[in-house]
Amino acid sequence: MSLMFGKARTCNIVTIPEHEPAECNIVVLGATGSGKSALTVKFLTKRFISEYDPNLEDTYSSEEIVDQQPVQVRVMDTADQDGPVNCERYLAWASAFLVVYSIDNKCSFEICQQYLEMVTPYTKGLQPESPIILLGNKVDMERYRQVSQTDGETLAARFGCTFFEVSACLDFPSVQHVFHEAVREARREAERSLAVRPLYISEDKSTVSLSPAPPLLPCYKELPTPTTAKVVTVKSSRAQSKRRAPTLTLLKDRFKIF
Ligand SMILES: Nc1nc2c(ncn2[C@@H]2O[C@H](COP(=O)(O)OP(=O)(O)OP(=O)(O)O)[C@@H](O)[C@H]2O)c(=O)[nH]1
């Protein structure tokens, strides 16, 4: 079974065959219109969407290379109407969370606080924890800014999470960096939680062993089935390129891409 950075793993240390990539489930949360879908599609296709179905919630999968290591990244682009509802559909599934607001919308920032207040108590009690990244999106809208960078940094510090300001319609590398940073933090958490298991040194000191692993309890929860979620395998026009690229077959009627 491949190692998941997050809940979905057996409770023993599992060695992953070289060829099998690790997996990382990222849940994108935030107020309506904050840019969750635009950030998700930018990460998967390098392109910026302008129109979308605001009520659709989808989960995408992409093969990524993060720090020379292959990882199957699944991104759940959620669509709550105004604030956290029905959270159990993603809490146990997530390896990491991106909580998004728009810097030109104070209300979206306040809704992010509700998400952080809901998600943090759940993740802090887990081994490994699911890291949270707070994202101020639409930084290209500086002239309409309603939320200062300091406000974002202060909120992130209060909940112990990482903070970035990005724009889904500007450069791709800054958006890719946020998703890859979520993978790195989930990877570090998974390694840390494996490392903190107590070591037992036998009487004759001849052997050192890890604490007896708890019984094999598959912790993996099936992919949540939100009302309209579909796991979409993604294939982008770049898939034809030589470079190992994320692939996206976007269901054209959902997004207008330019
Ligand atoms: N200027 C600017 N507009 C953006 C940016 N990201 C998204 N938008 C626009 O903001 C609107 C909402 O973007 P979405 O990605 O659909 O937002 P969402 O959070 O997915 O919204 P819901 O699907 O309703 O939950 C769209 O018109 C996007 O084109 C950005 O970084 N800059």
C-alpha cells in the first residue's frame, strides 16, 4: 500500500516500492469567489479560468515531482456556499489544507477564520497532523485591497499555519510553489510522526526496535463522495511534451479557459 501523507496509511512503517509514488490529498477551502477553482486549475494546467460553475465540487489528480520525488497529488476544489458546512466529507481524507480568501474581500477573510477555527482543532490532534496553508489570493487586485498582508500573517500565526499571497491570474511558479509546499509540509509531518514513535532497547542491548506497531488498522477512508464530486483524471495539452507533466482532461463545459 503506498504511503499517504495523512490519514490514509497503515499503522506500520511501510516501505514503498521504488516505482510507486507517494500520495497527497489537498483540500482547497474558502469563501465563494475567493479563487479556489482558479488556483486549482492554474496549478494543474498553468492557465487561468474566467468562468466556472460555482456550485460544482471536483477532485483532480495529478502526477507531480516535488524535490525530485514523484507524488500523486489529489486536489479537492470544494464549493461551500458561505463558510464551513458538512466538513466530514473532507476532514479525514485530507493530507493538507489550503484555506483561501481574496485580498479584495474582507468578508472572505472572515470566512477563512471560520475554516481555521473548524479545521485546526481536528488536525492538531492527529498523528501526523494535516498542515494548513492560509492563502491571500488576487494579489493582482492591490488597488482594491481590503485585507493587509500583515492581517494575513497575523491570522496565520494565530493558527500556527503557513501564509502566502498569490494570484491565480499571474505567474504559475508562485501558485505551483504553494501546492508543492503543502506536499512538503505533509511529507515532513508524516516523517516526523513516524520518527517520534518510542524506541525499545532490549535487555541485552543486542537489538533496538520500534515500539510494537499498533494492530494493522487501515486508516484510509474511501474518497469522500460529496454530492457532485467526481474524481477527474486530468490531461493537459502539455501532456504531449517530453517533460513529465501533470495531465488534465478538463470537462470543457465546466470551465472557459483562455
Ligand atoms: N483578478 C483576479 N481574479 C481572480 C483570481 N482568481 C480568481 N479570480 C476570479 O474570481 C472569480 C471567482 O473565481 P473562482 O476560482 O471561481 O472562485 P471559487 O472560490 O472557486 O468560487 P466558487 O466556485 O463559487 O466557490 C472568477 O471570476 C475568477 O476569474 C485572481 O487571482 N485574480
